[in-house]
Amino acid sequence: DIETSLGATPLEVQQTLTAYLVMFSIMSLWHGAISDAVGRRKVILVTLGLFVLASFGCIFAGRIEQLWVLRGLQGLAACAGVVVSRAIVRDIFHGAQAQRLMSHITMMFAIAPAIAPVIGGQLQSAFGWRSIFVFMAVFGMLICFSCWKWLPETLPAERRQSLHPGYLGKSYWQVMTSPVFLAACGGLSFNFMAFFLYVMSAPEFLMRHLGVAETGFLWLFGPAMAGLLSGSWLSGRLAGVLSPQRTILRGYLIMGVAVVFNLAINLTLPPSLPWYILPLPLYTLGMSLTMPSLTLLALDRFPAQRGLAASCQMFLQSMNNSVLAGV
């Protein structure tokens, strides 16, 4: 529909998501450090406002190049919520409490990308592609109002960090050269990439190969979301019962079984439902079981620069996603 409306090629339309993810990746490196300096609440409110404005711009885009720029602005703004929310958790909670809350946040992050294509498919079918950006703008305004009214500042002034280039350079170097931090981020990044490959290719995978209609994306995202929610819930239940390392090990064992199952189905059966979908909820269960513990292991290495560490964490993850999207 976008191809027809804006006179673009399929590749040009696909790169709208790449533009979003590249800007998401670049700014994810900075939002945490900025929130360490000026506070969490201010960064959240400003970026939500920018997201709403960019969404309104997308509604009226007349050329594919305009959509690239506006999607980039959306990505620039949207990454703040993912980064700063993790720092907020560690501002307030520690130990098992932090793992439980991070599990709840993981559930929210799991629900959004699973529900969004289903809502998008229905809106596209009923009103066309521009209605999706109307939804984003209105939803963004609701979230912005909610944060303005109910989100407190969790980083007091005496704990804030400098934005001096020398200090930032030293801090980024310490974080990005920490083996433990990089190992935890690598786990988060590559675990998610395995699932993100399906998210990225959902139109081709579902509509072309499995013969599902544009309103049938729930076939992919429903089971995957069930696995994500189950793993996040299980992670919260295991907080304080198992160590983070043992929780992570169990998650990897589950993912390993899912990968072998997936390979076996693809090598022995023709494309068909429900078989090609079955390994996904098992994999996402294991993935979301590991996410809270891996996230906290990474952030706990730098208690004085949690925002900056959360930025580096999201930067590494989203850059890998951007590369995957482009390829």
C-alpha cells in the first residue's frame, strides 16, 4: 500500500524500518547518559513529545524520503523509553525486587511488538497505512500525559553525573571494554536477534510462504507473545529462589531445545501451519526467562552510571537489529 501511495519500490519501503532502527541505535547510546545528567523524567517527557510530532508528520508524508526522515525521528525518540526505564528500575530497587520488576517490564516490551502488527494489520485493512501513524500519535499523547501526571523523578540531583566530554569518554570506555558487561549484552542481543528475524520477515514468512492474510499476523505473534509472557512471569517467580546465573542457564537450555526443534521441522516438513510456528513460543519463553537477569547483570557493573550503561546495552542490541534489518 505504501509502495502504491508513495510510488516507491519494495526495497525503499523496507528501508523505512532500517531508518527507524539506525536512529534508534545511535540515540540509544546517548539518552541514558543525558538522563544521568538532567534526570529521568525530563528525558522521557521530551522524547515522547518528539515521538508524537514525528508520528503526525508520517501521516502527511508525500514521498518515501520524507517517510525515511520521519521514521528516523520516531526511532530517535522511542529508544529513550526502553533505555531510561531500565535505569529507573535500578534507581529504586535491588536484588530480587529489581528482577521481578524487570520481568514485568520485559512482559510489556514483549506484548508491544507482538500486538502491534495485529493492530496494524486491522488498521491497514480498514483505513489504509496512514491510520497506523494516527494510532501512534494518539497513543503517544496518552503515554506522554500519563508520564507527566504519574511518573516521579527517580534520580535525585546529588546523584547526577557530568556531561563533560572527558568524563563521558572515560565512562563510555570503561563500560564498552568490560568483558562481563559485553558478555551479558551479547547474550541479550543475539538471543533477541533469533526471534527478531521472524518479526522482520513476518510479511514474507506468513503471507507468501504460509498463505496467511494480512489480518492473520496473530498466527506468528500470538504464540510468540504467549512464550514471552510465560518466560517473563517465570523469571519473576524465580527471583530470589534461583541465582541469576542459574536462571540464565535454564533459559539457554530451553532455547537450545527450541532451535533443534525448529531445524528438524524445517528440514523434514513443507511450509505449513501450525508446525512452522510451534518452536517460536518455546524459544521466546527461554529468551524472556534470561532477559531480566542478563539486563541486571550488565547494569550492576556500573551502579554510578546506570543510565549510561543502559544506553550502551541498548545501543549494542539495537545496532545488531539494525544490521539484521538492512541485510
